[in-house]
Amino acid sequence: MSDEKSTINQLKDEERIKIDIPVEEDPTVHKSAAAADVAEEFKRLGRQFAATLEGIFNSDEARRMETEIRAGMKTFAEEVDKTFREAKDSPAATRMKEEATGVKDRVESGEIGRKAQEGMVTGLRWLSNELERLANQFTPPAKGEQPPAEKSPTE
């Protein structure tokens, strides 16, 4: 049996599969080189972007557009100024000035104040009369006194 056992061990040894694992190079070397490449590409992209913007702003088309925009803004400001001057001299503006002056004069002369005071006195008198009527409804009459006659709402 020992012979059989050695044959089995021999077969097992032959059956084993050899797996070769390739040894990679130091991964930190590749990472730092890749990081340097990425950083270099960003630097190059930044330079290219700056050069593109500079070219755009210094181009003939950009200068022409700037001139057109400045001329358009100047025309706009002139039109707005003209419209304000015309509106200031219009009949509606003159009428509004006259009405404002009239209101100012009435306030200063006391006409509005007098009318407001008269209205307030009338309103307070009415409120006082109504509260008196309400109080009389809840107050019992004194002995020997006749209850007050109900007034019609039109009085």
C-alpha cells in the first residue's frame, strides 16, 4: 500500500496547476506620473483658455461690438432724456402741477382740516347717540319713571 500511496502523491503533485502571478511594477511610480500628467494637462488647458479669451477680447469683432454697444447705449440715454423733457412740458404734467399746488393751498388754508374736523364731530355725535340708546335698552327704568319711547331708525 505504501507503493500505492506514493503513486497517489506523485499524481497529486503532477495534477497541481501552476499559477503564475505577474509581478507589477511599483504602483506609486505610475500614480505620481499619472498625477503629473493630469496636472500638466490642466496647466496646459488653463493657458489655452486664457489665450482664447485674450484673443476674443482683442479681436476686431469684439472691438466692433463694443463700439456698437456704446453707440446704442448713448442713443438710448438720449431718447430717455428727450422723453423726460417732453413729459415735463406736457399739458398733463402742467395740470398735475396745478392740482398739487391747489391741494397744498387748501391744506395750508385749513379748508381740508376744517372739513375733516366737521366730519369727525358729526361721526362722534352719531356714535355717542347710538351708544346712549343701547345703554338705555339695558338699564331698567327707575320707579315711577316711564320707559323711554323707542325711536324709529329713521330719526
